[in-house]
Amino acid sequence: SSSWTFMCTSLWKRCVTPSVLLQDLPANSPVFVHQIDLLQKETPGSFYLDELIIADRAVIVSQRDPKPLWPGGRMIEAVSVLGSPPTYNVSWGLSGCGASLPLLSPSTSCSSPSVPGTGCQLVSLTIQRLQKSSPPLGGTFHIHLADTVISGVSVHISAQQLRRLLQDNVDNFTAPFFNTSDFTVTRDSSLCYESVWTLTWKKTAGDLPNVISVSAENLIGLKATVSARVVYDGGVFIGPIFGDMLATLHNQTQVVVMVNDVLANCSGSCSFQYSQELTPIVRDVEYSSGEGSQATVVIRGAGFGEEKPALEVEVNSRSCHITALNQTRVVCQVPRLPVGIHPVTLLVTPHGSALNATTGQGIFLTVQSTLAAVEPPSTSEIGGLRVTLRGTNLEGVNEVLFGSQPCPVLEEGRNSTRIQCKVPSRGTEDTSVHVTLISGYHSTTVTNLFQYDPSLNPEVVSLSRNRSGIAGGEELHIGISQFSSYQGSDVKVQIGDLWPQIRAQTNHGVNVMLPALPAGWYNISVLINGIAVASNRVEPLIQYLSEVFGVEPCCGSVLGGTQLAISGVGFSQNPALVSVSMDNQTCTVTHLEEETIWCLTPPAANLSNEDSHDISVRVNVAILSGTLQHDLSTNRTTTFNYQRALTPLLTAVETEITDGSVFLRIQGINITGSVAKLDHSECQLEFQRGNQSAVSYQCSLPLNSLEPGTFPIQVIQRQLGYAQVTARQQALTITPQITSIFPSQGSICGGMLLTISGIALKSRRNLVQASLGSNYSCEIQKTDNDSITCVVLPGAHPLHYQWLAEASRALSVTVVVNGVPSVCLGDCTLHLHEHWTPLVHLVTWKTNGTSTYLTIKGQRLAWQGDSPVVHVDNSTACKVTFWNETIIECQTACLAPGEHSISISSRKSGRACFRGTSSLLTILPWVYQFYPRNFSTHGGGLLSLAGLALKGKRMTLVLIDHHPCLILNITCVFIQCTVPPGKGTRALTLKVDGHSYYLGTISYSEEFTPAFLSLVPTGLLLTLTVSQVTEMDNIHVFVGDFPCSNITVTRSMLQCSAPLLPVGEYPVLGLDIPRGWASSNLTFTSNLTVTAARHNWGGLNGGPVYLHGTGFSPGKTLVTVCGTSCELLGKVMVTELSCLAPRLRGQL
């Protein structure tokens, strides 16, 4: 900016030499600079000092951003003209060597030949080249290292090679100077006419001896010479003068002002004096609070003043509103404070902040919780009851202890003066316990406010039962007084040595599940929160007893089925724990109660038809108690007699199936009040009149309650048992019956949904089969009592569709349910005829990249009101978009290359047959275009293929010769891939699901290879000379792995903005999207520079420093201050970082 200027002043010439006071100063005498004043005489108005540099030599100012050369141009560094008319000697100094400028061409200022009177005269010019451009520097030179001479040192040697060369040729004298870690070599210039190396010792202090010199050996160039000079002597730090270095000694504290980090000059007195007499003093701070949101703070001391606006009070960084004030006392209000220690500040204008009168330092206010009462003051030893604690400053209390045990604090309803908690059980505490309030790290303990009273403990007052069976399992309710106050407490019940499960807690006690125990008496104990509960007016005992008293009836049928009622006590109601046996046979338990067991007797064992004697058996009851089975004792006879006289007898049985019911007519003896059973169904027999010698009964069962099968006819009399059947008919067979089928006609190729209607068609075991015969089958879809639904399928045949389409078929429909074949009660014939068969003549396809469209042509493809269904590969549905009798159009997902089976069907007419065409649709990939065909030899070009059916089911590859082209995007009609590197003409092949298809050739050539020829960086702006670049939108430039932005291309020049990168060298790469990678050997160097530093001054204690620049590397950047590491703060960015300068061990 023009408003900023750069000025250099020689202190020797402008200040020291003209000074009258220093006229007698001896030559080369040092001068101490005490103060530098910047005057405003030459610059009117305000001005800002950006930087002051004091150095021991002139500062050179150079152009910051020199403009780059035009392609093929020359940089002229200097022009000189010597001589006088008419002869001049003109010299050009060029940047670079070996390239000469062309001779000047003479011209005249006249546009036409001289004409008298025009004032134009002809001038004769002669131009002669006096000297050609100097050749580039080359050759070798000598290095003299003390007494060692190093020969053959190339003028092009690198800094690293020169450092190694010097270290390899040291002796005992020079080794300490060159074999140190702070010795570095940098190459500051490597131009064609000049090479400069700088040797630096960064940490070595003092002057080093002149141990190194150089001489020419075999130098090439115009007047080439070699020399060595000392840049700096000694380890002197050159840099800005810090403010602390310019400070002067004062006995009193100085007030310092800085502008833009530059210290201001104090022209008058800038001293400040602290006074004890003017310092306010605080002796005492009191805190009180009520139930409101505000608390009162009273501060006592001296020097507070009497003007409220002149006093500011803060408590815990909150403003305290002053309500009363005099010289020795302040009263203010502040929002309620939590328990703890809080800082207090008082600022009295104009004297300053107050001090603690006792410590002379900070002022602090201690807020503590206080406890005044516990309500109620006593509870039972069990605890678990709510108590209310009243006091002050209770809002911060987060824990309460009764003795050493915690009292859980309840959050609801708490405030600063009241909290509630649940009292713990007494445990091992004394009856009188101290109460402790804990707020964070602060606690308050109060005694004599609470005690445990055993007389308030609850008691066991009732038991819902005092007897149980040995199997247990019954529920016992234990009544406990005042238990509503203890619900949710830790309650345990002990019966004998066992601890049964608590089923529930109620307002009046607990319910427990009684455990299994041997017979006997057992104590019942109740513990609440670990405290045993005593009993009142009830004996806490329970008797375990299980006993059989008797069996009814005494006798029954020899075939079993008699309903036995076993009476007793202590029976379990769990069927898994109770069993009844009769001579090693099981009496099936049907119902259980605590005092009664009901079971059905088994048939008599070892029974023969000739045996007419009664059979007496013992009835045994066993109960599983725990893991042991106990046979119950009895004091009475528990036998049962099987008697033929009491066995019911069936002499005649008639069955009839009509109107969906099964009718049974039975004659017999002792069958009054009986039930007839078929399979799992039963009906109550009702009396019917008959002859005098036989009694007749009948009942009916719904047919849909029975499945097809053969079932024995059973009759059971509830008191006596099963009847003996001597009738001729002893079983009934239920047969499936077909009454109709729908549809009765359809396609020869099947596919119809056939509904078979009838009776007794259901099977719980799903044992249902439908048969059509003549190489057809029917696949079951659904069954119920009166219908079966199945799909008609033709059998497998090599010429299936053509063979079927030639003749009609009449198929007999039968079913087999549970192994029982059906009978037909109506029309059970399915007619298949060509007139009802849809025919397909042609299937074509097309695709749009996402979907495949099928067009199916034929005859009778659909009937009115019956929409067709098209499937591909027997699973994927093809969505029908248009249909009529001769054409169907449908849409499905994009089909992969290969063979696909097509099927067309409708519910009414069935599946279509294919005539003159195949049901297999063959789809082949087809590429009708690929582009471009010329690529860069480095690969990376984008190859596009357009066609049909390009995406395979399993695999799709694009091969260039045998090398894969990396696929970036693929659909059914389009593929894009990145070509590999190559040269010459290469074959292009598409490979889909293992099948290869040759497509043609592509070419790699230098003609289509973009090239990056040269790079001129200007900061982050990169200017590249390029060739073979198509257009700006297609080119991408990368610096390392990072993109270069804002790309512009003008003819052979490309410009872009490089990203901010950590220091280092990065390859510059180019990618032309259609052609591929460019040829490039260019590199971009990101330099490490520091452009600005903030907070870069301070005392010996160090502090944070903020640096701005370029090339900072996150995780790999080291900052040192005076040779000591500066600890990095936060995240390091490429252009900025901050670090903590360490404490300086030493003096300024």
C-alpha cells in the first residue's frame, strides 16, 4: 500500500558523525544507544510504527512478487549506457548464462524518406557486438581445512555433500568445529553464474578461528573466482529489541502503555505508589439466608466509604446489591450460594480493592449447612421410613448419614430449609445416632436429634394358613402390622432352614411361595431390612402334612375309565408333583385340589375274556417333595375293585352320516348317563325307546369335528368306566367326499388355481394330497374342512409344451386325506383343451438402462376380468403395463445377459403354452459404441461403452489386452472405466459372467499424452507451460495428493492455485479426463516461512507465542526459543500455530 513506507537511516552518518558531543570520539569506538526518538516532522498527522529493525548493515529491500518471463523470453537484470554522441556502449546483464540477445535492429524516427522542409534528417547507424554472453559456471576448486587440502570440489556440490565432505576431512584441531550437531551447511545460490554455500553454527558462542579457506583449481566461466568470507562473528542474537531490554530502573511501580505491541515513551512521571493507609480492610463476613432466592451478606471492616456508587461488592463472581453502607459495615444481597468457600471482592473507588485484615490476602465467605430438627425424631429399628430434616442452606446437601449409614435423599419437595430421606435400618448403631449432612467436600454433624425406638417395630399378626402339603407350592400370606409404611423394603422370610421366594408385598404383609419340606412343624421368621420381626397374638408355626383318607367309588369297569375321587389332606395342586398308580399302572390325574385328587382308572392288568372274578388293586398316591418322591400313608383301605358286573356292555351299534353330522345309535347294558367318543370328539348319549330286553341310546357329532380316518367307537360311563363292545360294528371310517371342482376346464399347460369342494377334507397333520393323473399334479396351497386349493402343474417332459398343445385331456380329480382316498359325489373331472389354452408365439425385449421391457405376442393371452401374471426365472414378477387377448407388455428390473425362463398365467385359464418359440429368452450383451479411442500412455483416461445388457449377474470386466480397466460406473446400457497405462494399439474386450466379447481396439500415443513442461510458482499461484491439453473443464491438477483450484487454461499456459501445504517438495501432476495422466517431472516446493509473530515479547517467565506463516506441518513442527523447546498449544495449522515459550534460565 502507498500509505506504508520503508525508511533506512544510518545511525553513524545521521547521528554519530554530525554530533557535536562526539566529535572527539576516537575512531572505531563503540557507542551505547540509550534512546531512539521517532519524530513526526516529515509525516504530518497520525502514523503507526509497524516494525523497527536495528542491524549492523544496510537492509536490502527487493521486489516481493517479480513477474514471470514470457515463454522463450529473457530476464534483463541490468542495463547500462556509456559514451557520448555519436558513439554509445550499451551493456545488458541477462539472468542466466549462454543465451545471447539478438543484435539491435536500426530504425529511424521518420516514417518516409527525407523531404526538404519536414525537419527530418537521415541518420546512419552502425551496431557491433563487442562481447558474447558469458558461459555458465563449472569446474572444481580447492578447500583448505587448516593443514588439509581438499581437491576436486565441484562448483555444483550440494549442501549435504559439502557438509559430509568437510566432516570426512577433519583432524584433531578442526574436528570440534565440524563434528557438532549444530553445524549446518545451506546452499543459498545455485545460479548459472554463481554458487554460494553458507556454513552456520547455530548454538556455538564466541568467535571461531579461521580454519577454512578456498582457492581455484579448474574453474570454467568468465573471470570465474572463488572466495570465502565471514558473515557473522560470534553467537550474537540479531532481532527486534524487546521492551524489557529498553526498561530503566525505578524505585516505584511504573505504568506502561503499549500500542500495536510497541511500548510508549513516558515523557513525564508514570510512577504509581501503593498506600497501606488508603487500602480498605475486611475483618468479618457473615452469611444468612431464608426460604427466598436471595441471601444477605454482612461485611465488617474499615475504609468502605459512604457512597454506594463508589463501592462494588462481588461474592463468588456475582454482584452483591448494596442495601446499607457506612465506613465500617456493608450489607448487600446476592443470589443464594451453595455450601462451600466463596471469594469476596470489594472495590472502593478511587482507592482500590480491600484486603483481609487477618491474612493480608484474599477475602472468603464460608457457607455451611445447619440442621435444626429431624421429624419424626424417632422411628423403628427397621428404618425405611421417610423423615424430614429442617435447617438452613440445605439445597446443596447431596448425602445424609445416620450414624455411619447413608439415608437416601429424596429429590421431590426439597428446598433450602427442608429435605427428606429414607432412614436406614439400625444395624450395629446405638439407639441414639448423630446425623451428618454432606455437601461436596463439606460436612456438618449434629447430635441428639434422632434415635431408634424398638417399641415402634412392626409385628407378625396373622398367617393365612398353618398347614401345607409336603410338596409346598401353596401361597402363604403373612400379616404384618404397619407394613404399608415399609412396602418396598428388603423383606426376607425363613421357614425352617429355607428362604422361600417373596411373591408380593401388600399394604398388610407379604405373600410367599411355600417350599417343599418333609412332614413336621416349622418356625416362620420375618426379617425387614435385616431386623427380625416379632409376633403378636399368633404362633409363627406351620405344619407340613400329606395323607390319604379314602377312595370313591370302590369298584368299576374292568376296561378302566372310572372316575376315582381320592380324599385326604396336603395334596399339591401342581399336576407335575402328584402321581396316582394302581398295580404299576397310572391312574390319569384329571383334576387336583388340596384335599381331593380325581383320576381315570386304567384297564385291569392281565385281563382275559374267560376271567369273571373281581380284581382288587391298591391305589397309591405319591408326591414329589423337592427331589424326593414320597408315597403317602393312609389309615384306611385304599383299594379299587375291577368287576365285570359293573362293566357297561354295547350289544349293537349303528352309524349314519347325513347333513354334515355323524349319528350314533347304541344298545347296551349299564350305559345310562354315558358319553360316546370318536377320536377327540364326544357326545352325550340320550335315551331312546326300545324293546324290553335292550335299552337304546343315540347322539350326533358334527362331521367337521372329525378328520378322515378310522376311529374305534368308545362309550364311557362316568361312574363305572369304559363299556365293552360286542357289537358287529366297532369302528367308524370317515371318508373325504368331493362334491365339485372349480374351474372345471383350463389350459393344457396347467397353472390354474383349482378349488376342490367337499366334506371332511381337513387334516391337522397336513397329510393331504391331490391327484389328477395323466402326468399332471396339483400343488396344495390351502386346506380347510370343506375345500382344498391347489395349483395344477404338468409333469416334466422334454417336449412338454409342444406335446401338450396337441390334444385335450380329461383329468379325474381325487384327494387322499390322512391316508384315506376320497369319493366323488358330483362332477370331479377337469377338462384341459387347446381352446382354453393361452398360446405364446413371440417374446421380444428392450432396455433403458434401469429396466427391461418384455413384449409377448400370442393368442388367448388373457380373458376379460382376468389379468395375466408374467414371471421371469419362476420368481421375479414382471409388472404388466398393458394387455389384451393377443399382446402383453410388462416391465422388470434390468435383466443380465444369459438365458431367462418366461411364464405367463392367469387364475381363470391357467398357464400359457409356447408354440413356435421357446420359453427361454436369451439375452446377449451388445456394445454399439465406445469412446474415446486415443489415450495417454500413462493411463487414467475415461473410457465409455454404450450398448445393451452390459451388466452381468456375477461379474463384468472390461479388458485392454489382458489388463483390467477399472470400472467406475456401470448400468445395463453404459459402462465407464479408467484405462491402465500402455503403448501402441491394444485390443478391447468385454467379459460378462465368464463369456468374452471382442469390441475393437484403442490406441496409446504421445500425441494424445498431455505434458506439463515447466512451472513458475508465484506464491501459491502456479503458472505451467503445457501441451496437448484439451479444455479447461477436463483438466485436473494435483500438488502431491491435493487438488489445485481455480484452474484457467490459455493456449499453452495453465494457471491454478496450490493449496496450503506443509513444508516439502510435492510432485505436480495433471489428469486430462478423457485422455489420462499427463507427463510431468515438475515439483512444487512448499517453504517454511514465519511471516508474523504475536505476543513475541515478555519476561523471563515465558508465555504463549502465536506464529503465522506457511509450511507448518501438524505433528512434525518443532519450535524453539533460545534453544529450548516451545511446547505446542492446541492444533497446529499449516499457516498458524501457538506454543508456550519456556522460562528462560538466565538473565537478560
